[in-house]
Amino acid sequence: MTHSTASGFIALMSAILISAVLLLVVTTGSLTGFYQRFNILDTEFKGRSAAAADACADQAFLLVANNSAYVGLTFLDINPLDTCRALVGDNSSDKSIRIQATSSSAVTNLQIIYNPNTLSVVSWQEIPVF
């Protein structure tokens, strides 16, 4: 091999390696942006499901305010994407409302403990399962 052939080979291999590294960097960057869009969409759906759970809680409190002896399961379709169900139960001196609201694939589960005499909320927390 002569000196000019060896330098041409080095230049060709350098160009191939640099192109491969640049292609890898560009691909990684575009995939990161692609997955970040889905993370933002999941965050928006979680916010929607939390808002649907709050609306469902208001509906459940309305049912209890109209009938203090109400115990049971209620389904509510808020819009085509958001639905929820509320289960009003009776625990000792306080009553509980368990809510599961969904928006697309996001789910919010709430447990609300309230005083049935005053309808004041004792505890309002998100729980892992309905």
C-alpha cells in the first residue's frame, strides 16, 4: 500500500465513523422527543382523571345530601373520555366515599371519609386501588 492509498483509507473510515456517530445522536434525540410527547400526554390525562374524580365526589356528596341514608354505587359519564364511579359506604360513625375516575388510560382513585351529620370531610386522599 502506498502512502496516498493509506491516507485515503483513513479518511474514508473516519467519515464512516463520524457519520455513524452523528446518525446515532440524531436518532437518540428524535426518540427522546417522541417519548417526551407521550409523557406529556399521560400527565394531561392524569390531570383530567383527577378533575373527573373531584366532579364525581361532588356528585356523590349531592346524592348523600339529598338522601342521608344513601349507600351504593353510582356511575357517571362526564364526557366521552372521562368516566367515574362512586361507592358510598357506611363505616362506624363516619361514612366513606370511594371514587375511581378514568380519562383514557389514566386512573385516579380517591377515598373520602366524611361526617354524615355535618357532611364535613374528615379525610380526602388518593389511594392505589378502588
